[in-house]
Amino acid sequence: MLELGFRQDVPQNVYKKLLNNEINSFQQFINEKEDLSSESHYTIFYYIKNDSRKKYLIDSIFLQW
């Protein structure tokens, strides 16, 4: 079964860490501190697949205007 989730207001520094493979787990992604001074923020949509263990797949990333 697939679930769709999202995280809004992801700051630029977390976005860069995600793309540079500096975030090693989904829990680390969720717990990253938000930089309120960041000029750019993103919304990230992801799928959660529940098998014997949870698997996460990022579907799309949108820049918020």
C-alpha cells in the first residue's frame, strides 16, 4: 500500500542537503531545523510504501513563490 505525504516550507539549506545526499534517513529529513531567514522554501511530496519496513520515495519538489 502506498501513502502520499508532504512537507511544506522546507528551507533552502535542507533542500541542498537533500540533493547532496547529506541526509541519511527520512527521520533526519523531518527533524531538520527550519531556517526562517531562508529566501527560498520548497514543498516536497513523497510516497511511503509499507512492506516489511517503510520505504520512502520523493516524488516531486516545488519551489514556493
